[in-house]
Amino acid sequence: MAELTLDNVTKVFDDNGSDIVAVDDVSIDIADGEFLVLVGPSGCGKSTTLRMIAGLETISGGEIRLDGDVVNGKPPRDRDIAMVFQSYALYPHMTVKQNMSFGLEESTDMSDGEISSLVTETAEMLSISPLLERKPGELSGGQQQRVALGRAIVRDPKVFLMDEPLSNLDAKLRSQMRTELQRLQEDLGVTTVYVTHDQTEAMTMGDRIAILNDGVLQQVATPLEAYHQPANLFVAGFVGEPSMNFFEMEVRDGRLVGDQFDYPLSEETLAAVGDADRVTLGIRPEDVQLVDEGSGDHDFGTVVDVVEPMGNENNVYLGFATDGPADFVATIDGMRTLEAGQPVVARIPESAIHLFDTETGAALRNRSLDELEETEPNL
């Protein structure tokens, strides 16, 4: 186990004389035994960051430290790091046992008996003991994934690196493997950096998540903090499905004025807005309450456009105009029935809104985590 530090790490690629900044000045402190998830859209720099930690990419600037030791110039084999690839990267001509043993045979002075014992013990942990004499071509995707994990585990590294290891699995197996990976990491206690573009994986697996966009680190936070207290517009829109609803508004005389509605603000919320004259109001779909009759300044008449049944909940797409497209979405209980064309009042509680500077994207006001218990359920 080890502490891993990324200190102003930068990666610049040369594209025929032009510099392409893939990772821009990223700094993250990863605690001993922590499970950190790097998440972001395709091309945001998360896999490049992982490859720099592994030593598969040289860094253009900054430092990578493992337990305080700078590893910038060390080759991958000397970093005491094990990596699990998206493609699993198993040797097709070797058996499962040979795949798991190969790294130990090449990089340690362990005896054949010690290696065999360690491989057998790890295979039992991963429930792949009956597969040890098979070759990768005879295995399912989930079984190959376990073999790739086993090959990393037997090395007993200081850090695990995982590059979208579940993306080739079907939805049910991916969900099962998420749970198994979490349990395994907790049992082993090994510092882990996990790359994914899947929000569900990021939110359910990570002790903390680091969100990247265009090579720039946007926020490092617990899943709960990233969801309810995003640092900026990008994080607010990226984390959560369906995405947060956004409305661009002007600040006038103590209220927000938009194309579809006006929204009065309390003195406390106005103080958070400060000198900004244009803000973006955000509200999570589950925080939009649908009521039969309006009774306050934060209730707005809408019309149901589309209802998307999800089983335990329904996503209801709403428009302010009777003949226009949907303007936002509300998530309600799955047993509640609404139909397209039905008028309904949408309540947007001030306690649940987020406000962002429209120009910079910076968060001006997030909901308090203490207020979550005070918000009425959207039934």
C-alpha cells in the first residue's frame, strides 16, 4: 500500500509542430488504501493520466510521487504498480495459471512452488480455480476479467491501476463485477486508481472521484459532494442521469428573469449571487416537485411532453408552452401516472436550487447537504 501524489502533472503531445495539451496541470493526493475514480467524457485525459502513473507515457511537467519518492524517470517495472487494461491483455497461448504466473517468474526470485501457491490462493479468492488449465479463448468476458485481476493481485503491488476494465462486459455482469471489485479492494486495502467514463461506476465505486474535462481537473470530491455540491457547471451537468436542468437567467431587482419564467430570490440567496448579472439556475430532476395546484412564487404551470417509465421511477419531460418542446425533466415515483399533454404545476424549491456564474461556470450557490432531509419526496 502507498500514498500516490500527482503534483502539477502535465502531458503535451507534439502534432506536427503543434502542441496538444492532453493533461493540464493536474494535482491530486491519493491516500494510502483509497479507491479513486478518474471520470470524464472521452478524450478528457483520464487514460493518459493513468498511463503516466504507470510509466507507459512520459510526463511533460510536474511530478508523480509514490510514498514521497519521485517516479517520473522510473521504468514501469520499477514502480511497483500493477495495471488492468480494458482489453485484459492476456497471453492467448498460455493457460490461466501461466498468465497469472508469468509476471512473477520474470520479475521476482520466488520459487516455482511459492508462485504456484500464490496463484492458487488468488484463484480461489476470485472463484476461478476450475479455470486454471484453460486458455483465454475458452473463457467468458467475466472470467477473463477475473484472470486479469488475478494477474495484478499476485504481484502484491503498492498501487492498482484500472483502465475501464468492465467496459467489455454486459450490463448485468458489469453490475456484479462492480460489487466484486469494491469488496476485493476493501479486502486487499491497496491504493487504487480506476478510470471510467461511466457515471454509475464512478458514483458507486469510488471513495472519491476526480472529474476531468479537456485535460483539466474540475473537481475532486466524494460522490455525494460531486452530485450535490458541484464546483462548476460542467460537473453539475456531467454527474447525474438525467442531467441537472439548467436555465440561463438575468439578475434583476432581487429576482431571476428568464425566457420562460421569473424566479424570486431570498436575501440569503441573493447574497450568494453577489455582483453576477447573469446566472444559470440548476435543479436536479428529482428535486422538481409536480403538484396539482400552484401556491407560491416558485410554482410554474407546465405541460407534460413525454413520460419515460423506468420502473421504480418515471422521468417526466415538461414544457412551458403547450405546443413546444420539453424544457426540463422531473423524476417522480414510478407508480404515479401522468400522460402526454396533461397540465401540471412544477414546483422548484429554492432550498434545492444551484446557481452558477453563466460566464465562468463557477458555482455561486449549491444546496446544503443538511437541507436534503428537509426537501419533500417527489411522489
